Amino acid sequence: MKISKALIIFIVLVGTFISLPKQGSAESGDVYEVGDIVLNVRSEPSSTSPVIGKLHKGDQVIAFNEHYGWLQTYYDGEEAWVAAHYLTKKKENTITKNESQELMVTGQSVYIRSGPGTDFAIVGSATIGDTYSMVETEADWYKIKLHDGSTGWIASWLTDKSSKADASKEQTGKKTGTVAEEVKGVSTSSPLDGYNIVIDAGHGGKDPGAIGLNGTEEKTVNSQTASEVAKVLSAKGATVIQTRSKDTFLSLDRRAEISNTYNTDAFISIHYNAFPVQSVQGIGTYYSSLNKDHALAEDIQNKLSGSLPLYNRGLFQEEFRVLRKNNAPAILLELGFLTNPGDYATIQTTGYHHQVAEAIADGLINYFH
């Protein structure tokens, strides 16, 4: 029996289509191991997307999503993709003591507990950037090996190994304990207890932001201020989430997505300004929604203008994407002009970033209380 060439081609194409892996969700926390290859880690699920890192034989990844033969995981705290056909799925989702994996803490002032839940005793604490070996998982908690050889448990959503399951949980109320440790009561020493604040250092990585006098890049000054703000807010009891703590590029949508992942009470984006005319100067606060964001913008701008020696430009309503896409009350601060000699000289002083941080903290306290 003769089969036409066209029919053969049709059968091959149909078979290929049927065999293609379909888009779907891997079970949350599935563990895969790299085979005998140096595996490229890419920014998107495509062989033509940029390579952002490499994995080697025996390395393990936790996958949270699948897209036509690519697995989504996290690499250096960022979403990343690896080709699935170079990976072998481990038989169990739990990582045993012999299969340890490094994790990094992404929250400020994070409690380490004796068991997998907020009802267990606190046995230690960690802060953003601390790294530990993960030796076991249970539900939304990771068992980690502490530096003294003992073990403890940390909430997965406060690490760079957080899963999409954590992000999609229903979050209601300001002090649920499902996103940040629940802290009851307010004291004068910790007036921001129980509040989750996202601090967003604008620009970063390939995006330098504004260029000021002496070639100063805005992204660097943003990071300096954001770091000081995070430190001051943490000291006053807040749970602080930074969208970036390193010189990395994040899209505006990703910044809003990070905020929307948490039960965020306030989102603050840190920026500095520039303008061709050097005489333009001062600080201002931007908000998107009159109903959702205005009160936060007003309280913080009032404190900034009352504490900082720069000209008060006031409030501005603008539909910036990072604000508009945010579920939480969200504002963007422009904390001075890097192109104005007077502003620039003040911004470069050692105390300016701390003054900004204290003013933001005071504004938040007014807003919440």
C-alpha cells in the first residue's frame, strides 16, 4: 500500500505536536537534579533568551512552573528558566539531609523557630542576605542548618526559595501571620510591629536611572537610601521586604508583583531626580490613586519636608506603573535633584540618608496610627 509523501509529513507533524510538553504547573516545590552537563539558566523559557547563570552536574533546583519543556525556578533570588530534559525529578519533594541546598533570607528581622510554624518557639533570627543550608521541607517551612551546627525552621516565603503557592495564598487582615510573623500590640519602641513594608530601590542593573553631577548614577544613591530606610524601619518593628538589595535589574511589573505577593501595608519606591536646568531642585512625593495612596503620600511628604533641608515640591498625582499595578497603598519619592549643586551636596552628606529614613518611619507611624 503506497502512502503519499504529503500524508507522511502530516502524520509526523501531528505526532510531534502531540508529544510536545504542555504548559502547566509543576507541583509546588518539586526537586530536580542536573544531569551530566553544564546547564544554562535563562531569563525566559527560550533557548534564545539571555543566560543569567549556569548549573552543574548534581546541582538541584526547585521548580514551580512548566512551560513547553522549560521549568521555572529561582536563581540568585530572581525568576529563571532551565531546560527540563536535562533534569531528573527526585523521587520525593522533601530534601533530605544528604541533599542540602542553599537558601538566602530575603526578609528583614526574620525569626528562626524550633518547628514549622509560628506557634513554635523562637530559637534565633536572621536578616536579609543571610544564607543557610536547607535540609528538609514541610508545608511552607524550611528546616535549615544554623551556623553553630543546630537546626531551626524558617518561613519559605521569607527566602529566595519561596514558591508560587506561597504567593497565591489568600491574605486578609494586616496581622495574619501568614506572610510575616504576627506581632500583637504596639509599643513606643516598636511602633511598626505587625506591618509589612516594601522598600523599592528604583532602577538597577542595566538601568542606571538619572545621571547626576560627577557622573553619579541614580541607581547607586537609591540603593544607599533604601538600605538605610530598611534598617530604620526594621529597628522600629516593621517587617521589611526589599525589591532588590543588589545592583540588579527589575521590571516595573516585577516590582509591583513582589509587593502583591506579600500582605503589604505600604509600598515605597525610592528615587532621585534630574533635570537639564540645574536650578530645578527639591523633594516630592507621587501617588496614583486619590482614595488608596493619597493619605500615605501626604503623611510621608509632610515628615520629609519638615525634616530635610531641601525645597518642598509637594505632592503629585501620576499614573506610574509601579504604583498603578500595586494592590497596597503605594508612593514614589523623589528625594532631591542630582543635577542641582545644592541638592547634590546635601545628598552626598553621610547623615542625609538617615534623615530620610527617620522621616519615612515617622510618616508611616502617623499613617498607621
